[in-house]
Amino acid sequence: MEFQIRKADYRDIPAIMQVMAEAQKAMEHPEWFCSDCEEYMKKHIETCGFTIVAEPISQSSLAGFFLIKFPGLAEENLGHLLGYTKEELEKTVHMDMAVVHPAYQGNRLQSRMLHKAEEVLAGSPVLRNRLLATVHPDNRFSLNNMLNSGYEIVKTTRLYGGLPRHVLQKIL
């Protein structure tokens, strides 16, 4: 199946929320994923980052999305866990949330959206080259996608209310 991978806009919000709801219903391990509200998603269309979406060429629904967050100097910046300097924190990006609708899993969409996000970052006039992500240690699908894309596990800790997570890093 062919997909268009592109930056999302505000018109995509309802479909993004639908993909998140459908994926959550189908999850065997809900602790692997921390969802968020519509307001959070809206902030990450343009204001606090951007979002990449995948849509099947032959259909009008979304197959998945990947939310990218610019945490800046905020306390939630994962770079604090890694001892980043202020300068490094300002260049940090959270590869924050990847969700693929259950009907489209198996099409390598997480990796394809990740690569598109990295292309957007590389083409930006603002240098943001310290890419960080979190993955539940048992989520081998997401973990392998990230490792195969050049990310490295740099820390394992408890986040999001005490859930175990690997923190992964890639420097562009």
C-alpha cells in the first residue's frame, strides 16, 4: 500500500484523535503508550513542534501520526536527565509520540514518519539536532524502529508516573 507522508495541519486534528483512540482500544499493553488530549495535539501542529502524518493514497483517512516536540528549557526536557548544557537543551527535540492505526500496522509507517520528521528538522533554519525519544523496554517494535534508525539507548529510568522507559538519543 502506498502512503503520503507529510506535515500535519489543524484540519488533521480530528483524524489524529481518532487514530489515537483506535490504537489505544487495540493495545495489548496500554502501559507502553501515554496518550494525550486534543489541546496538547493542537499545540504540536505548529506552536510547540510539528506533527507528521501518514495517509493512504487511495483513502481519505489517516493511517498514523508522529508528534515532534520542542521542549526548550522546560523541566520536562529529557536532556535534563542526561546532563545537557543549556545550549544543548535548546537544540533538543522530543520524538514524542508515534501512533499507527491497527489496520495499517506492518507497513513500516513509524520508521517512515520518523525519517520524514528528521528531514524536516534537517531543513529547518533553527538548529535542533539532539533528538530524544522514550520507549517502554518491552515494546520491541518501537524500540527496534528507533535503534534501526540510528538512535541509541542512553538511559533507562521511570517516567510518566513511574512507568519504565528507555531514553534514546540521536545526534544529527
